Amino acid sequence: MKRFYLIGFALLMGFDTLAQLSFKHAGAGAFPPEASVEWLLRLLAQPWLYGALLGYIGAFFTWMSLLKHAPIGPAFAASHLEVVSVLALSAWLFGERLSSLQIAGAAAIVAGIVCLAMGEPDDAESGSERAAQLAVGAERKDAGEADGGAAH
Amino acid sequence: MNALVWSLWTATVLLDTGGQLAFKAAAGDPEAGDGLARWKHMLSRPWLWIGGACYVLEFLAWIAFLSLVPLGRGVLLGSINIVAIMLAGRWLFGEKLTPWRLAGMGLIGAGVAMVGAGA
């Protein structure tokens, strides 16, 4: 299950990052923005626009696959890893300056991801956790988690 | 922030939270099966469509919101959605808030807020 999350979230981050960087490139290519058909045509002629589209579609399908098993609270939090990759890449590719608060924020996001990964039980543990819960008749568990434990 | 900015902000939080929960309801349906059949099942139920509709509306509210406030505020908003969706997941789907998960979500929420505030 950890492998599924690792690949899934890496893919999600890749698609999200592609979309954001493509939007920036497409926007810059069609600069300056104006409310006219010419601007729309200029925008549609940008190859980057289709990179953004690809990123959005890829992210959607990846997200729907992840959500089949992942609990929504932690998964939604983990999907913010994209903030870190976009921040790093915009500093590198566009020479944008990062403030120290932003760097500290990026570090906190990475630390948070590590905590979520630590909190995700190994398959064996997950099984015993489920057994313990059944034994005490604990409240219903997230269907996705139970599913994940049973699948392996 | 004036009344218009506040209402647009509230709308984006509600639509993002509602949309994500609808997507989870669609994707987590144990009856959905696998592969192509899973997509057919999801497309025949309201949840995926509700999630999609929330996203279209949020897209519009988001553009209107960003036309009035700087982008940093927008990123800051992402941190509030993390808390809203965490609580909704606990309430609607019975997701456990273990210490590791709380620490992880708290750190990510704080980190996103810092990135937004530092912009």
C-alpha cells in the first residue's frame, strides 16, 4: 500500500507541477492579456496550453485512483506537495526570489508529508489494527483504508 | 476585506471542500468495481458530477477572488481547506485522526500558510 501511495502521489505532483508551469509559460507567451478574440487565438496557439490541459487531465485521473483507497483528509493535505515543487522550479526556471518564510513553509510541508508517511501503517500492522478494531467493535473505519488492508 | 471578497472567499472554501468530498464519495464507493466498469459506475451516479460542478463554480469564484486580492492570499486559503477537509473526512467518512496524521496535516497546513504569507 505504501508503494501505491508513493507512486500515486509522485505522479500527482508531476501532473500538478506540469499544469502550473505550463500555465505560467502559456500566459507569458500570450502576454499582454486582453479581452479580444486575437488574445484567445494567441493563447490557443501556445503549445504550453496543451501541457496545462494534459497536466489537469492526468492529475484528475491520478487523484480519482488515489481516492479509491486513500482517506480524503490526509490525502488532500499530501496533495499540497505540489506547492514545494512549483516553488523550487519557479526559483530555478524563472529566477523568482524565495522569501525565508516561504523556504520555512516548504520545509514544514515536507516534514508534514514525512509524518503522514510514518502514520501510514505497514500492511502487516494494518491487518492487526483491523483485527483489534473488530475485536473491540470499534466505530466504522474508512472504507478506503479497510479496502487497502484487505487487498494485500 | 469587503463583503464581496468575503463571500467569494467563503464560496471557494465551501466549493473546494464540497467538491473534494463528492470526489471521495465517488472514488471510494466499494460497489464501483475496477477499470472501465468503475468509470461507468461513477458516471452513472451523482457524486462525480456534483464534484465536477463544484470545481467549475469554484474556478469562476477563484478567478473573481484573485482579481481582487494578491496570489499569496490564494495560497494561504489552501491551508484553511486542509483543516476543513480533514474535519469533514472525520465526520462523514469516519477517518481516524491519529497523532501522526494530525501532526502531518498540521505541518502541511502551517507550511502552506507560510508559503502564502511569505509571497
